[in-house]
Amino acid sequence: MKAIKTNIDGVFVIEPKVFKDQRGYFFESYNKLSLEEYGIDYNFVQDNQSKSSYGVIRGLHFQRPPHAQTKLLRVVQGKIIDVAVDIRKGSPTYGKHVAVELSEENCKQLLIPSGFAHGFSVLSETAIVQYKCTDYYHPETEGGILFNDKNLDIKWNIPSDKAILSEKDLKHPSFTEFNSPFSI
């Protein structure tokens, strides 16, 4: 298992070693000891799974302290663009984002530490996404940023007339209106 640094400190692409043969494939989707070799040491307490159809955009979401979450995401079926936006005041990459294609074929994962807003868009007919979290879901601490804020310039790779969002996600504040609860 390899952890590859991205252009934003703390965000990693995780690449497991995949063993393929005529029967199919096998890989470790999580190995605490392997990740600790890269200085990644989190205590995950909850696993979540979602299924979405083409055009769905979920995000941009986060949980405020004291229930901020680090997440480790992977795709079991399909293909997505996974996005992490740095919302840590004082960070040299504040307002910047990482976007990574995750799929059942590439088996990559994205590690998103607390202090980031997270979202994804579904590029395949359907996608099943699984993710680990370091804290439990607390609805009273959830927050969000408008997915299509022009200042963030995120390429979701979904035509606007095909985008499917929840009512809640359409009502998040823009990045300029947003007051982050995170700082470095």
C-alpha cells in the first residue's frame, strides 16, 4: 500500500497493491500499519456507504469541531471525481482543492483530513462509494459550501443540465460568504 502526497498538505491518494489472476483480484483496502509508515495514523470509528446514479453531485460537506471528521474514501462500483477543498484559515492552500478520479478499476482511495470540505460527482451509470470516518455523524455540526462556487473552480465533469443535487446542497453558502470553523 502506497500513500502519495497531493499538492495540499495532509491529503493523500492511497494506492493498494492489487493481486490479479484468472480468478479476479485481491487487495487490502485498509491496513493501519502500512499507513502509519507514511505518518498517517487515524482512528476510524464509522464506515458509510452510498449509491448514486450518473450526474449526482454530493457536497461540499464537512462536520464542525468538536466532531470534525477525517475520511478515507474508495469506490466499490463505478467511477467518481472525488474533491477535497482546504477550508483551514491560515493555510497556504486555503480555498484550493484536490480532485481525483476514483474507480473500481483503479482501486485508488482519497484520504481527506478534517479541515476540508468534501464532495464527489458520479461519472458512471451508478457508483457505490464507501468511506471510513474518524468521528460519528452529528447532524448539529454539519456544514457545507456551494458546490459550484466560481471561486473554487471545481471541474465536476458533469454537464450542468445533467447535475443532480439535493435541496440542502443547493442552499449552502458560497465560499466568500462562508466563515470557516477551522484554522491552522
